[in-house]
Amino acid sequence: MSESEAIVARELGVARGKRSVLHGVNLRADYGAVLAVVGPNGAGKSSLVKAMAGLLPCTGSLQIDGRDIGSFAVRDRSRRIAWVPQQSLIQAELSVIELVAQGRFAHDSGFGGARHRDPAVQHALAVTDVAHLQGRSFSRLSGGEQRRVLIARALATEARILLLDEPTAGLDVAHVLRTHALLRELARAGRAVVCVLHDLNDVERHADQVALLSEGRLVAFGPPSEALAEAHVQRVYGVCRADAARTNFRLLEPVT
């Protein structure tokens, strides 16, 4: 295994109940690169990144840094992989600073105020533009603000592998651009970034590699120029590449 390979999936399969949602997926995510996972609604994108995060049982082989993902203790895995969900399920009344500070639990960086003052927490608040919200209740934020706070919590872990399910959904244009720039910067600094995206224009501009899914199967994997070739887009979306780009594919999608 190459030192640049963060995640390697071989013949990866996932079932939700009695329904198979991923079938024989083979791909890798590299350190120093952004991998975009794309495809129509119900293609299995969320299931793929959840499996890569160790949140769903899977068949086949899934290795993190050359080791089977099941060989990691939960705390060790949490130091390596950070996960940003598509939607928050948080119900407790937590402030933004309390939520972001949760990202340090695997590092034994103290509790309460000590963890809040952790430089990693303060940096995460700053780069996601939520420092001014740190005293606010998370539950009272807008959907876009909540998304940025969840990204901040992931960054506070300092994990080298970041898995994000639609990180730009619900963000205004300025924060969409800022988020893509941040993810690009994190990749340049040596992290592996895997994100589910819908906007093919954003994928073309910001991703190094693309995994194109349809009906739980990997249709194409490679740089955007190859994975989003006309034939693949026609096959998966049923429209030509130019029309797909114009629609932006900013669709709301159920968690699969």
C-alpha cells in the first residue's frame, strides 16, 4: 500500500436491512487530495461515506492507513477519521463552543473551559466563520450555520481523513466558495478529503478524483475529466453533460 493511500475499498458492499445499497465498490482516497462522491438520488453516496467512516457494517475490504477498519479502537479511529453528517441529529441544548469542543474528546484535552480554550477548537471556529456564534445555542442556528459548526467540530479533531456528506448544502454562495477553498487548503496540507457533492460544476473545479455512483454501483472513478465524461453522465443522469452542469444538481436528497 502506498503511503499516500488513506482509504482503500475493495469489493465494498453495504446492506440496509434486507436491501443492498452498495455492490462491489472499488476505490481509494488519497492524502493530499479531494475525492468527490457523486450520483443521482438513491445512488448510495451517503451509505458509502458512512461505511468509510466506520458507521455502517460492510462486506468486502475497507482499509484505513493499510489496516482493516475493524482493527481500530473507537478512540483511535476518531483521531484518524472525522465525519460530518448530512443532517444533525443533535437534540441536546448545547452551545456552539460546547459542540465544537466535542471534537477533542479523543485527545484527552481536558473538560469544559480547558477544552474550549484548546487551540484546535479556536482554529476550527475561525476557519469555518462561526467564532462569533460560539455562545449561541446550536439548535437555534439556521441550517447553513449548523452545517458550518459541524464542519468545525470535525476540524477540531485534527483527523487526517475528513468525510463530509453534502458539506455545502444550505450554505449561501459566499460560504459555499469559502468551504470549497477550505477543503482544498486542507487537502494541500496533506489531509484526505472525501465529500458527497451534487453540483457537477463544483466537482469539476475543486475535486482531484471523482467516484460516480448509480444504483449502488461504481460507474466511474478517476479525475473529473474522465469520471464525468459525456458517456458516463448520460448513462447515470440521462442528460447531456452541458445540461447537467447548468442544473447544478443542488437537490435535496434523503439519507440512504
